[in-house]
Amino acid sequence: MSGIALPRVIRRREAIGLAVGAALLWLALMLVVAVFADLLRPYSITAIDLGHRLAPPLSFGGTLTHPLGTDELGRDVLSRLIISIRVSLLLAFGATLLGLLMGTSLGLLAAHLGGLVEQAVLMLVDFQAALPFMILALAVLAFFGDSLPILVGLMSFYGWERHARVARGLALAAGAQNYVAAIRGLGAGAWRIYLRHVLPNIAATLVVSATLAFPEVILLESGLSFLGLGVQPPMSSLGNMVGYGRNYIETAPWILLAPSIVIVFTTLAISIVGDMLRDRLDPTTSRA
Amino acid sequence: MVRFILFRLMRATLTVVLVVSFAFCILRLAGDPSQVVLGPNAPPDAVAAFRQAWGLQRPLYLQYLLYWNGILHGNFGNSMLDGRPVLAVVLSHIPATLEIMGPALLLSIAIGIPGGAFAALRRDTATDRAVMALSVAGFTVPSFVLGLGLVLVFAVLLHWLPAGGREGWSSAILPVMTLGFGGAAVLARFTRSAMAEVMGQPYIRAASAKGLPWRTVVQWHALPNALIPTVTVIGFMVGAMLAGAVVVESVFSWPGLGRLLVVAVGSRDVAVVQCILFLVAVTMVTANLVVDLLYGWLDPRILADARR
């Protein structure tokens, strides 16, 4: 570890833990797979190989042609896994970003305008927090159908209320600071105050909030896809691979084990990295 | 005290009203409700009858009032799949869900709270890290993965328990374990931090300095105070378990409310979905109200704050 030049935020205080290092490595791997998915996969996700249906993976009697085995139609599990990683990560990343943008904007709006606007936003936040999101999501999917734009839009509503609460609280606290009064006294407009001065100061906490939401969005998407209500075929996501593999749990468990392991390791890795970021970027949270 | 209760009650009612209005709005937004509810292949006279019954030709605010009128009379329409009244269908599925949710909640409390308290008392030791690692596993492993993993081990490999369905009490074991483990993880984490905070308080040191045995200090001074905020987490857990039940019931083919919801969404049986949404909202709001009131009763400082 000592030979690698680590960025300053990591080199501070103690050496990077083994768990965090492993988590970062895994996430880097997932990122590479997601970006270069089309170059890495040996087969197309719809390539059917009926002569090799339900072939087991490599060390369980399989061959190198299908290192992770095949499913009931002879489709290569490794290729589907690679594409699924890209789909799931893209969806989760996009949804988290949208949710962060939406929540932050509403939170800042509420803090800045106050009055009725603030009450309306707080009411919406309460409403969102009152129901388990899965139930709300299912209701929306029932009414609108399950096309991809609807799915992304729906998932971007996950967690916005947390970001809004954080943004509003921090903006209110920042607004009471002297530097904001000083800039306002110099004649700065609202946009300039928030974008150039307030936002950079609250960005760290918002980033932590987003890293907490990101694994939960992945779990939400994979849960919906597992139920058959999320990503639809022929597109393949980690959740719907598990969903389809479930029917073969007795005869070919590798079909659902591979995506399951990826889901678990990825959410675990992001949680570990998020915890580390929170410990380092947000000095106000105490380590219980 | 009365003001506290009234205020909470008002907020609860407002939330339910919001949820119902939300369902009303998105149903209208999704297109012609008669097409959405009856499906695209419905015969034109059924569509006409539906429009008449729901008053779809009337102005929007009148439709909204008629909608509420229906709900308050328990009339949510008929299920698209078998034509039975929706409320009856939904109510008939509740017992099955309660059969796994109740034990799961108890299991979470029985494992999570002692586990978290234990970890807090042995902070930064191997036991603490082990408990925390397990609890992290509890909420990073999705419930369907945990459930399928349990099925793989206990049903497929060991043949000790059935893989699904609802026949006899042994078929409830795996679903309850799956639901309960996630809740236990959340509770353990929360109890640990609440307990750790309480243990740092001066009154704990005072109690110990008085000469009380450590066990008494923990059991009668630390733990009750740590449990007060934990009560609020249990309210949140009811909601999380409802959401978890949706997935778990599908994994184990358990014929409860969750699976009904998934089937209804898949076949776009909107009337059933609306009814379940309403019931879940009422349940959640009631659970949170009870928890809020309990919290106010257990911790007199909350009531004092509200009175100001």
C-alpha cells in the first residue's frame, strides 16, 4: 500500500482501511465494466445457444466458452451480467443525480422563499416520508405502465425528501452566517449567493446524502426488476436476471447467484465508501 | 397534552387526504380512467356504464367528491380480474400478511435491540465489529437475495423447509426470517448508537458511583432511556416491512397483500392498487401516530417542548 500515491483526502490521519480499499477496487471494477461493457462481453445478451442450455459455470463442470454458465435459452450469463451491471449502474446513477438536483433545488427554494412555498415543500416532504417508497412506486407503475423513462423518473423521486431536508437546513444555517450578509450587502442577487457561495459549502453534506441514497436506489431498481415490474426484456438488469433465474433455483442456481453477488458487493462497497466519506468530509457527525 | 394529540391527528388525516388525492390525480393523469381500469379490450357499453358510475363526464371537482364518497362508503370498485368488490379481495389477503409481518416484527425486536445494546456495551471490540458487520449485511443484502439464499440452503440443498406456499407453520419460517433479518439490522444499528449516547451521559456515571451493580445500571438506567428513541424507529420499520413484504411474499409465493399488489400492478388492476394504497397509508399514519404518542408519553420533555 505504501508504494501507491493516494490522494490527500485519503492519506490524512490513518492509513486507508482494508475494507475501504477493497470497496474502492470493486467499485472501480464495476465502473470499468459498465463503461466498456460492449467491448468486454463475449456474446450478445440475446445470443441463443440451444445446444448448451443450462450449462454450469467454470469450476462446476462448465467450459471456458461460458465461464459463468448459461441460462435456459443458452444465453451466456457472463455477457448478460456485464450488460446488466451497466444498465443497473446507469439507472441508479442517473436517478440519484436527478433526485439530488430536485431535492436540493426544492430545499434551497424553501429556505430562500420561506412562507407558503416552504410550507408546501415541507408538506410534500412529509407525504413522501409517510409511505414506503416501494408501495408508491408500484402504484405509479400500475397507473402509468413500466416504460424506461417512467422507471427512471420514478426512481429519481427516491430520496429527494432527504436531500431537500438537508439542503433546506444547511441553507438556513448558512443564510444566518456573516459571509452571506456581507455578499448581500455588496449587492449580490439570490442566484449568485446560492450558486457561488452557499452551495460549495453545503456540497460535502449533500454528496454524503447522495452516497447514502445510491445503494438504496440500486436495491429499489433490482427489487422492482426482480418482481418483473422494472427493467423489461430484452434489456437485462441485475434484478431481472435474478427474477428469471429464480425459476431455475433447483437446477441452475448460478443464473441468479452471479447477479445477486454483484448486487450485494456493489451496495456494500458503496456503503463502505459512503461511510468513509461521511467520516472525513463532515466533521460534525460524531462516530458513535 | 390534548393539543399535542390533536396536532398529530390533524397531520395524520392530512397525510391520508394527500395520498388519496395523489392516487386520484395520477389516475386521471394516466389517461382516461375507464380505459385504464377496464383495460383496452373492454366492450363500449361497459366503458359507458363505468363512465356513468364514476361520473367521468362531470367536472373534475365533482369527480373528486364522488371519489371520496365512494371511499368513505368502502366502495373501491370491482377487481378487474374476477369482478369481486375490491375491498373484500384486499381484506381477505390481510391475514396472510399479518401472519408473517407480526412474527417478523417480533423477531427484529428480539434480535435487534439486544444485539445493538450488547454491541454498544462492548464498543470497538471484536463483538461490536461483528454485530455491526452483520447489521450492515442486513441492509445491503436485498430481501429477495436473502430469501432466495435461504431457499437455496434450506429447501433445495437441505430439504428441511418448503420453498414456498402457505401450508403449515413450517412454510412461514423462511419468510419470517427474511423479513425479520432486515429489520433486526436496522434496529441493531440504531439501538447501538442510542445506547452509546446514553452510556456517555453523566447520570450513568452517577448511578455507578452510587454503588449500584453494573447490571442494574445498564438494565434500569441505560437501556430504558436508549429505548425511547428506538420506539420511533419501530414506527418506521412497520412501513419498511410492508414494503419488504411485497418482495418477500413474491419470493415465497405467500398469498398475502404484497403479492396481491404485485399481481395487480402487473395486470394493471388499478382498483385493487388504489385500495391497497389507501389501506397502507392509513396503517402507516396510524402506526406513526401511535409511536409519536408513545414517545411523548415515555419522554416528558417532548410534551414540554410541544406545550411551549
